[in-house]
Amino acid sequence: MRREGSPARPRLEYVAATSWRGEVERALARGLRFRCAYAGGEGERSWSALFGDGHEELLLRTFASGDVPAVDSVVDLVEAADWDEREAHDLGAIEFEGRASTRPLLDHSQPSSAWAVPVAGAGVNQVAVGPVHAGIIESGHFRFHVVGERILHVDPQLFYKHRGLERAAEGMRPAAGIAIAQRACGACAVTNSVAFAQACESMLGSVVDEPTRRARTLLIELERLYNHLHDIAAICAGVGFAAGNMAFANLKERALTVNRLLSGHRFLFGSVALGGNEIVPGAPAVEEARARLSELGADIAAAWRALDFAATVQVRLTGAGVLSRERAEELGAVGPAARASGVERDARTYAPLLHYPAFRQARIDRPSGDCSARLRVRAAELATTLETLDDLLQGGVEAGSAVQRANADGAADVGAAVVEGPRGETVCVVEGDGARLRRFHLRTASYANWPALAAATAGELLPDFPLINKSFELCYACVDR
Amino acid sequence: MFVLLEQLRRARRTAALDRSGAIGSCALRHVDCGSCNACEHELTATLGPAYDLQRLGLDLVASPRHADVLLVTGPVTTRMVEPLRAAYAAMPEPRLVAALGDCPLGVGVVADRGALAGPLERILHVDIRIPGCPPTPAEITEALADALARRA
């Protein structure tokens, strides 16, 4: 049984291929949410899916059977597993039976007729955008099906930045693998490395002490601070509001200098370690950071009031790119994007491995699921983040360490973790032992939200896409890996 | 609006940027070849109020057809080789290639070799090297200003 204050370690259950769908259905009926699914290493033929609610984590595993490895698809039960199955199909050569189609996701060798949703009718045209974009944007391709200016459907074709990071980490020592997890994404470096560290610690049967929990929470909230400021600046850019874009870009710049003061790095690289934290800023640096954040907080509040009352901006955001609560739930959307649609879920509300003693989720008045709501959620969360940071800095930052859990559930060969990053829940699963990682899987919040972004785009005007895209502000790097 | 503009005026006073350096102009085009996105964050920051790249005659342009310098980030994934070559081919001559960050220089964190075609030097001749993980906006600004000064 799980003890209070320690996270649930995933319980691995082997399932016969014939009862795969039945077991997935049972897990969902018990109220567990789909977290991720992944194929085993080369030649393993295994297919695993993680379900959980924070208190209980269940890892179901089956083996693909037949000359061509095949498993029953579950996308009709869990729409959120669509990309996971398509990824495993392209990378692991597993066939999924019972799907209407398994369109290529990572496989770029096929013509658009294979990977884009077929759309037909009078006056339907395709607009191809990317992978190279007009601004400073990550590489990715979008195929819009439009009638006139209106978007019927969009197929994002990502994975241009696929670096094979999961495979690169396999065979490494867990402590060395953290560099790979961190470089998956610069903007989610802390989230991904904390998720990786927690997953490894769960596998190794160790628990980190209070100072490490506090330091990791501090780092996660620093990451959220600059990301939310960046996203608000990006939304302003999306409607051509230069004053807001530049003012929030400058607030973000100030947040980055605080990161550097506390960790030595503007994006907090190298600050998370397995079984501890790598940052121990002296008391003067902590005091100065606290003072700077307090000043920054006042300026953020003033800038947000000005933006909230900029009627020309607000009118462009209202009603644009609506993601309904129902679709957000079905597609497994996470983070601010889901909360803007009224899905009140935040992994920080139950995070025994971090330090959120009195966490209360920021709420907005009208979770209308549009660009306006996604902007307002971030503004509300900034206030919570600044409070958390002030509280943590007041207590100082100390070196931490991990202790081996002194009970029967010692080391296992699988571990998992869920961390609420700036864009939402990021899930990490590792398999192996203390000497070597056999498998590493990272399913970031951006991965969860790309299908939701595509859904919110349907029916909107093509020139609004940059705005809708920026209101989600998803990463490509940690999706492509 | 007034508050936002006032904050910007304050930011520009704090930055106290040197405005004497403008000696020419140079158009930059960015292509992401598999970066972690940190280089993009810092490149975007160079165009903000704290660094103001445009004061030096440097600016990012929307198309490689308008560009003098191709700024490449990332270790160059196999999937980005063709788009990278296409962007380079679309540039008018004379043209320069800049490697932005440790990844295109081949000294970044390792990935699966099978997924990478880089470092950049294997694909295009590199004229400007801007190391760092990521290089700071100040370092990017300095490296580009130096390159412009050398050619002016």
C-alpha cells in the first residue's frame, strides 16, 4: 500500500492480447485517466499504457502477436491515445487493429494523401505552411483544408525535430540520462528533468528530502513564471499589439535574469539532479531574487491591468479558437489550455514529491475555452506562482539529497512521474535499474495538447491561426524529442 | 496602454544601449533544425527592448529570399536537411551561414546519431560561429555585430 506523502509507484500488470481492450475499459471505469502509451525497446514487441489519478498508477502491458506485430486499438475508448498509437506504429512497427486508419505521424516518407485527413467538396483547397516559418518559430508543417478563408480542418505534421532522444538515453546510467530529458525542450527543461528524476527515483525506491522538494518546486515555478510571461507576449504579437508584446517580453527578460541569479542559467539548465538539486544560491542572492520578484510582481500586475482593459485586444480574443470543455476532456487536454475550458485539473493539487502546502488552483470567471480564457488563465496563475515563489524564497534554498526507502517496496524495474509544468501535465516513464536505463518515455503537455489545438482551429479563419496557435503556445521540441 | 508604454520607456532607460554602432545593414533568416527552443527564445529576446538588434542595422526577415545571413539552430536532424538546403538555395548571393548555439556546432548534448545529419558544417559551410547553450542575447548581438563590422 502507498504510504501518505509518498507517490504511487506504477503497478505493472501483464494483460493477454485478447483482453487488452477489456482491461483498458476497466481502468477507465475505475476513474483512472489515460496518461501515456509506449512501445518497448527494439525487438521487445511490448505495448504499455499508463493510467492513473495520482493516488494510484496502473501500467498495463501486453505483447503484440502475429507475424506482423499487432494489438487492438483503443482510440474509440480513449481518443487521447490517438497520437501514441500512431507514433508506435511509425517507430515500433506495431499495427493497431480496429482503427479506421493509422495515418502516418512520424513517418515523413509518404505523400500528403496518406497522412492528411481526406477532405473533399466544392471549393475546398489545401494550404501548406512550414516546416520553415516566417518568424522565429520552431519547425513544423501545417496542412490546412480551407474553403475561402475558413478552416475546415488542419493536420499538423510535426517531428521535423525528431532527435531520437528516448533511444539515445537507453543504455545510459539514470544519473546521466537527465541531460537528455532536459535538452528535450529548453522552455520545459525543469519540468522534464524533474519528471525524469522523479520517475528514476520511483524506480530506484528512493525519496528526496524536504530541501530538494522545495528547490524543485522553486525551479518549476520559475519556469512557469517566464513561460507564462512569454506566452502573454506571444498572444499580444498574435493580434499585432506591439506595446503589449514588447512590455511582456521585457517582463520575461527580467524573470530570466532572476533565473540566472539563482541558478547561474537563464533557462535553469543543469539545476535538477537525480536525488538532489544542483542549485544552492547564497542567502544574499536569495534575498535579492526575492526583492526583484516582488518588484516584478507589481509591474506584472500593472501591465496585466492595462492589457485587460485594452478593448481592441480583448475583442479579438473573445470567441476565437474555442475548445469546448467536452472536447478538452475527450482529447485529454492538460494545463492552462484545459483549465481555460473549465477542466479543473492541476497536478499541483496533489504533488507529495514537491512543496505545495496550501496550493489553490487559480480560477477565472468565464472559462470560455477561447483565446481570451487561455490568456486570463495564465494571468491568474502568474499571481499564484509569484506567491509560491515568495514563500519558497523566504525559507531559503538548501542542498538536498535522497534517502533509500527502508521498506519492502524497494527498487523495481519501472518508475513513473507526473509533473505540472507551464503547459500542463508532463508524464515520464523509465524502465531499467540503477546501472542502466532500458527504456525512457516522455509524454509532455504539448504532446497531449496538439490534437486539442487542431480541434480548436476547425471552423476558424485562416488568418486567426497564428493567434490560436500562440494562445496554446505548444512546444515542438519536446513533442518531437 | 499608457502603463505598457511607460514600462517600455523605463526598460529602454535601464538597458542604456549604445546607439553609435550602426555601420550598415544585414538581413537575417532563421531556420530551426532541431533545437531545444532555447536558442529561439534568446534570438527572439535580441529583438526586444533590452537588446534591440535593429539599432545595429540587423533584423530578422520573413523569407530567405530577402536574407544575407542564414541563422541555423539545432543539431540538424535528418528531417530538416532538405528544408535547410531549400532555404539556403533561395537566398541571393553573397550569403553567409551562422551556426547559432552548441548544437549546430556539433558540441551539444548527444542524441541518436541515426536521427541526425549534422553538425551543420557537414551540410553547409559555416561562416559565423556563435557558441553557447544557449548563447545569451548579448552574445548573439555581439557576434552578429562583429560579423557586420568585418564585412562593412
